[in-house]
Amino acid sequence: MRSVKTDLVLKIAIGALLVALVCVIYNGIHETVVEQGNDAPAFTVLADNGATLGVPNFGGKVLVLNFWATWCPPCVEETPSLSRFAADFKDKGVVVLALSVDRDEKAYRAFLNKYRPAFLTARDFRVHADYGTYMYPETYIIDAQGKVRMKIAEGADWNDPRYAQFVGSLL
């Protein structure tokens, strides 16, 4: 026969588990997911070129913020067209910043050496969570006032004229 003390410990343990479950469900439901029309969450990162970049003070430029990883096939696929896009808009008030979530620095550096992206890059392990991004690639086009104007939750062909037209409309 179980003792009163054992019953009490079991009830407390079950209660603690229920509270933990409710917290997990609540956090899952209320997780931040940035959408078009939202203010871009503030961040500051040190880019590989040594520049400190961030939102909201991005110098009045349009920011194309791309989250990616070396192990993501669509990320690899979109890199050449994103480089062309970045080069085309470099002198027009647009900055492309690609934040890698790679933990493996050697893989990250090898990727940069192989593809030589024509945009700013950095490794960062927290900003993607502030945007609610856990699938890659995901790109946010942020206007000069810090508002998310477009969210692209998949790989993109940056040669598609729709992207150039949209970004051009923000300048």
C-alpha cells in the first residue's frame, strides 16, 4: 500500500509536469513570428567585413535580410542570383545582409570561399529566433523606416524582375 507521502510527491510531480506542459504550449503559440507590415526586430551584428550593422539605424537604406545555412540546398541555389541582385542595387540605397546560422565555422568559410557572395555576410545564432525563422532560406525586405515590407519564406530566384521592381518601389 502506498503511503500518504508517496501520493503527495506524485501529485506534486504531476502538477509540475502539467505546469511545464502549459508553459511549452503557451510559448509555442505566442512565439514571435515577424510578418509583412511588422516593425523589424532590432539587432546589431558584426559582418565579416568588419562593419557593425543593424536595425533600426540602417542608414536610411533598404535592407534585404537573408537567413541561410551552408547545409540548405535552396540557400546554396539562390546565392548566385542574390549576389547579382546585391551588385545591381549596391549603389542604389539597398544593402543585402545574409546571416548564416551555421555552427560549423569551417563549412561557413568554405562556402564563402567557393561562392564569393557579393553581399555582406555574418554568422549569428540569435537574430533568426527574434524573427521567428527556423526554416531556411528566409528573407525579409525592410524599408528605410524599419518596416518589413516583404517576407519570402523559401528560396528565391533574385533574377525575377518582381523583386527588383518591388525593391525599386521602396527607394
